[in-house]
Amino acid sequence: MPSQLVLPLISTPSLSRSDFIVAPGNQQAVALIDSWPNWPVGVVVIYGPSGSGKTHLVSIWQAAGARVVSASALGEDRGPEGGTVAVEDVDSCPATDARDAWLFRLIEGASPAAPLLLTGKETRQAWQTVLPDLASRFSAALSFSLWKPDDALLEALAGKLLADRQLAVPPAVITRILQSLERTPQAVRDFISRADAKALSEGRPITLALVRELIAREDDGLS
């Protein structure tokens, strides 16, 4: 049977607080976000790999009134002028004089009443800087990791990603997906996207057979 034309449908994840999956590896960061506006410090770092929940937590905080900006958007003449601010992906853009000047200004002006939240993939000590004083400010910030997703978290994440796409699959399908992948949130997210595309193009549901076919095809591609 020829494959059907797959339209570029966009799956929009639900990023409300009730949709966030709390697990031992992220519960401290979640507790901090939940405690707003009663934060004990002015600068907080949340770090972890792609798909670990950083953007979801920032979206929850944004809904509570924070402003959000990407670190790559900080330039010579643009950037937030303090207040309750989240700067995302600090270690995913090159360190420049302009970026560092904005970050240093925001850190110096932050307080528990008007805090600054910074996110990145790596631990804050690994973030590159041009200004030496900025590196020391990063190291002094209160930090929370979103690493080490356990089986329960990955299973719940897979279920949520499928629900975001309005897909219902048997638990055995989710188990098979997780058994075949690198145990990271991003790997689960990417595989479900590929499985959904395959199911749409072939006009079939996501079943154990479809998952096995996709795994076998990808394994052949690696060999």
C-alpha cells in the first residue's frame, strides 16, 4: 500500500502545572516554582538535557507573571530591565560581551522579590562566559538539576506526549518504546514523533507491530 501524504500537523504540548510530571529527579525544582512568590533567593539556575522539563517549568512561572527571554536574544540594545525574569538556554548560545553584560546586570539587580531564573543544559559551572565575574555569579546561584529520569517518569512522559497528539495506545506499546530507546526525555519525544508520522503516512494506529517495524528500520540504518 502506498504511503499517504502526511500534512505538517503541529502537536502543541500542554504546559500547565497540572500537566507537569513530578518525579524524584525534579521535585525540588518543582517545589521552588510552586513556592513563588515566596522565594528565598534572587537567582536560581535550573539545568538538564533537552526534553527534561525546563521550558515547561518556565512556562508555569510565566503564567504566574514572569517575563521570559532567550539568552540568544540578549544584545547590545535589547534585553529585559530587571523584574521577575527567566532567561532560557544560557549555555546554548555563544558568550559575548553584550550577552554577558545583560546577564550580569540582571543578576546584580535580582532579589527574592524580583528574582531571576536561568536555564541551561549543563551544570552552571560549565557555562562559558566572557566576563570572569559572571562565572562566579553563576557558581554562587542556587541550582537544581532535572537529570536522571526514572522508569515511572519516562512512562508518564510517553503517555503525556501521546495524549498531546490525541493518541491512545496500550500500555504494552509504551513499554516496548521505552525498552528500545536511550533513556532520555528527548529520545522518547523524538521516537513518538517518528511513530506518529509513520502511522499517519500508512493510515494505521500506533501498535506493537508498527513500533517494532520502526525500531528495526532504525537499527538497520545504524548498522
